[in-house]
Amino acid sequence: MEVSTRDHDDWLILEAEGRIDSKTAKSFETALLTPIKEGRQEVIVDFARLDYISSAGLRVLLMAAKRLRGPDKAFRLCGLNANILQVLQVSGFDRMLSIHDDCAAALAPQEG
Amino acid sequence: MSAFSLQLKNDLDEIETLMDQLNVYANEHDLNETVSFRLSLILDELVSNTISYGYADGRQGRIDIRMHQTGRHIEVLLKDDGDAFNPLEDSEVPDIDADIDDRDIGGLGVHFVREFSEKVAYQRLGLENTLTLSIRLTDE
């Protein structure tokens, strides 16, 4: 599982590639939570190159989402393949998190 | 031959071996992506639960995974020599309607197992936990 990051204006875009399973979830957690703890408030996680996620990965997404609640903060997901999207649907996470088809859509300003 | 047999130690490092071996199996048997995904998810969740919680005294243990295909299903048998634990009864039920502030992650693994497989059954046989389940070969 590889993570790369880039900046787009105030957004931090974090791209995870490969698998987030019970073993690799720990490094995903470090990669995602460290910048948030260091003050990044607008974060997009791009899963376009992610093949797989298990509940260990969902736990990390939930941790990030809890920290990015409130005004001036945002946490969005994009690029989910059909299987990963289904995992989020079955778990109810699709209703809790902001999910977009692709990164460009995730970067577009949200109304309201 | 569609049989699969793998033994793992109760060590989280073994998850990588598990996932790699399942990928090989999926490729060898031309499983579609969704079936392969579900197979990996179910075993990842069950095996990592066993590794994390199944050996309260920290002893070394053994986890056995066997599979074969029938016409329309993959039949899975999972055995371990850990403490008596029935994941079907002993896990929390996740509140999938909770909002972010109230949500936690407990029970989600077993929830996935129930969602994506059929005929899930647990038995304690001697000093072993045994779980059997079936995964449909066509996605729903």
C-alpha cells in the first residue's frame, strides 16, 4: 500500500494505492492522520488506485472524519471502485462521508 | 482442482500472505473482481479478528483456511486453536445509521461477513473454533 500526497490550494490530496487491509491500515492511518493532527483542515482521499479496503481502513476514515468536522474543515473521498463503494454502502459509511466520483468533482466548491 | 489450503500463524504479518495467496487463487480460478474482493474481505476480517482477540494469553497459535468450489459457491472452512469465540454471537452489531459523532467501528467485520456470504455457521470442536460459510460465485 503506497500513499502519495499533493497540495491543491488549501486542499491536501492523499492518494492511496493498492490495498488497505488489517495489516496495511496502520500505515494508512499514519499517512492520513499526521497531516490532520499537524493542522491540515481540508483533505481529499483519492482511491482511484485503491483495489481493496476492509473495516480496518474504514476505521481510519472515521477517525479522520471525526477530526474534520465543523466550519472551515472538509473531508472528501473520490475515485472509489464499485467494490469499495459497496463496502461503504453496506457499512452505512456512504451516508456519513462525502463521496465523489473523481478528484475534480471532489475539488469543486460545495453549495450550502 | 479448485481446492485451497493455507495455514497461518496468529500474527498480523500473516495477513499479507493471506491476501497474496487469495489473489493467486482468484487469478487461477478466474474469479470475477467482486467475488475475489468479497472472499478477501471476509477472510481478512475473520482472520484478523482471530489474531487480534483469539489468544488472550498471547500464545502461538495456528489458523487453517480451506476452500473448494461447488457449482455456484466457494465453500470456506476456517479453523483456529484459539480461545472459544463465536464471532456470530460475540460481536457487537454496528449501528450503520449513526452519524459521525456517534459512530464506532465495532462489529463491522462480522457485518460484512453476514452481508457477503451465506450459511455462516460456527462450532466449537474440542479445542478448535470452526467457521464455515459459502460465497456465491456470481455477484448480486
